[in-house]
Amino acid sequence: MRAALAMATAIALLAAAAPAGPGAADAAAIRAWLTRVYGSYHECVMRPAARNPIGQCAEPIAWLSVFTPDTQRLIRRDSPEGEATAANGADPICSCQDYGTFQVTAIRLAGLAGGRVQARVSWNETFRSAPAARHDRTLILQKTAAGWRVHDVQEGSGTYRQAIIDELRAAHRP
């Protein structure tokens, strides 16, 4: 009996200590924003008018604007042009360089410490005539004055922010 009571108490304490997920309004705002962000990749490919005069995709959403101001500053320290250099030139939001059309299939949210939210985004990508490929990306979101923005991105066993910091240290630009 005591063991069961101790176990129930421990579970209740763990549940109380776990960060709460976003409220319904924040969850809806996050899902709508992420769908728009990932949808911008589709817009670029599917709308020829979204291309600039030399045929490259003009970005419907300014790339740096998806990040928190703190992460934007870090990216600009690494690359004054604001390019995704720490991710080997790949866009950290999709881990891609060339892309097709994206169709978001799921967005799973979990609360983190400090009011941040972990968003696991899944999408299917079709590229020209190739079969659809499934992708997943874990983003760490933070609420800013402009709304929810990406604070960090999981990159394998590390993070995008840490990759930039490591790159700056290696280049002796701490």
C-alpha cells in the first residue's frame, strides 16, 4: 500500500514538474505559422511569379524572419549575408538545398522549460517526378513580439545554434 502511494506521489510530482504545453490559442497560432512557413517552399516552386529575374526562388517569407532576434544575431555573426552556413549550406528549417513541394502532414507540440515549445514537423516532399519523400524536423520555438519564431533546430545529436557557435570558435570569431 505504501509503495503504491509513494509511486502515485512520485508520478504526480513528475507530472507537476513537467513544462506545460502551449495553450489552445498558442498551439493554433504555432500550427498556422509553421504551415505558412513550410507552405512558402511550395509557393516558391509552384508559382513562377515567385521567382526572381534570374529564375531563383524569391522567398515569400524572408528567411531570417522565421528565427528569434537572438538567433538572427547569431546567424549574422557567422554570415553577414544571413546564409545558412553552419548547416553546410542547407536550409536548417527543412535540411534542404533544392526542394520540391511540401505538404505538412503533422505538427506535434510539447512544452519546454522557459516557455519554449518543441515542434516536431512532418511533411511530404515531391520533387519533379520523384516519389514523395517523408521528412521530419524538430524546432525549438520561442514567443517573440512578432509571434512564435524558431529559436533553435535539432541537428542530429546537436543543434543548429551550437553548430554556428562551434563554427565561430573554429574561425576564431567567438
